Amino acid sequence: MESVSSSISFADSTLIEYVRKGTELVVRVETRDGRIARLAFRDAILVRERCAGGFADFRVSAAPDDEVLRMAIEVAYDGPPVVHPYSVFALVDPDDLRALEVVAEDCAISIESSKSR
């Protein structure tokens, strides 16, 4: 997996919430400087959480041998398609483990607000 290119740093960030509406998944994360980052995943077909809390990085992979991607594709399609639009996005914890994984077409990253102190 490689780090997602973004002007927002996910080092020392914490999960606020994630909400799924249909195939859209929105994840809200507080960054270490108190801003609220909004990750909007389009056409999310799989979400997997492993005690998500604190994060060190936000990464992406479209590798066909990725276990999570392979599992999601098997569920979404009757047989493995030759081409599909999906990637695995992961918020990675400080131990370099995938704490929150999402298989989706893409992800739009924005700053929602600054946390009032």
C-alpha cells in the first residue's frame, strides 16, 4: 500500500465517526492540529474495522493480490471480473496495521471544519 497524496496529514489523527448511506461512506477524523477531515468514499462495497481509534497514515492499494480487495470483489461479482473500479483504502494505526479498511471506487478528502476549543 502507498500513502494517499493529500495536503492533510493523518499522523496522530483520531476517528470521530463513520456513517454509511447507501453506497456512500463518510469517515470523519480529527487531525492532530484540531481540524476535522472528511473522507467521502464513493461506491463503498466493503468496510472492515479493527478497533479503529488513532491513526498514523492513510493509504491506498489496487493490487489484485490484496486479500481485502479480493474478498470484496468476490462478494460484489458472481465471478472475478477482468476489470473493476475498486481500490482498498486504509487508515493505518501507529503499529502499521490497517485499523479501518474501505473498498470503494474513490475517496474525496476535504476539511470539514476546525474543532472549537
